[in-house]
Amino acid sequence: MPDRAGLQKASRAWDYLAHTPNHPPRIGQCAKLKGTDKFAKNGWSAVYHYEVSSAGRIDFQYNQAFTSGGREDSHPVVRIIRLDLSSH
């Protein structure tokens, strides 16, 4: 039988990162990691730590207007720095 609680948390993490990484999550916790402002360059945010569960976290950055390859069509992008599913 699938782990419905795990699937629900993974789905919530996906929705949060895909749609509103620049706002606090409705459920759960997300905080900027101390000392990561130095990584906030070229439109990228500092590194944020999102708690998926008591045993899982996602460290990420976001860029609200990312462009690549000399193209002018900007779009929001999330860059996952670390995905940790062990307890901490």
C-alpha cells in the first residue's frame, strides 16, 4: 500500500516550489539559510531551507526572471541545491 502521507507531503513540496517559492508556505516551514546571501547573484535568491517533513528537507534557490541561451523570454525557475530525506 502506498505511503499516502509521504505522497501528500511530496505533492505539497512540489506545489510550493513550482508556484510560490518566494513566499512563505501555507503549510510547513521555510527559512533562508544564514550566510547564503553571497549566493544571491544574477537574479538568484539566497539559499532557502524548506522542511518537507521532520525527516526531509529541500534546500533551493529561485530566480523570478531566468533567461538562458541569449533568449529574452524570462520565466521563474527553482534550482534545487540539496534534497535530504534522512533525519537531521
